[in-house]
Amino acid sequence: MQMIQVIPERYLDPHQARPRNPTSYEDLLGDAIERAFGAGHWELEALLVHLNKSGPPGPNGQPWTAETYQSVIKTLGE
């Protein structure tokens, strides 16, 4: 009789790849982006309008612009 070894599938839990837990602001921003995508706001300008209406505010409490959004997302992706 031959024994077969079953090896569990390997996967990466995205949370394992993070160097730290997200801040409250990052959680709020992620939730707001998910809601915008869920509402069909896929284009950057529509996403920014949604974020400026629903929050959270951009850096330093300013309205979101393409530049601030791209800068924040780039920083969070590092």
C-alpha cells in the first residue's frame, strides 16, 4: 500500500505582507474607496468626487485631488 502525502495549498494572506496594522484613517479611506467602486465610480475623477462627498478628507483636511490621491496611494503601497 502506497502512502500519499497531502500538502495543504499555500496562499498569501494579504495581511501577512503588511509591515503594520492599518491606521484608522487608512481603514476609513479603504472603506470609502470600496464604497465608491461598489457604486460604479471607477474613473479617478468620479472616485475623487465620491471621496470629497463622503470622506475621509484628503491630507491635512484638504479636498482630494488627483495629485493628493495618487501620492497617498503610492505611499500606502510602499
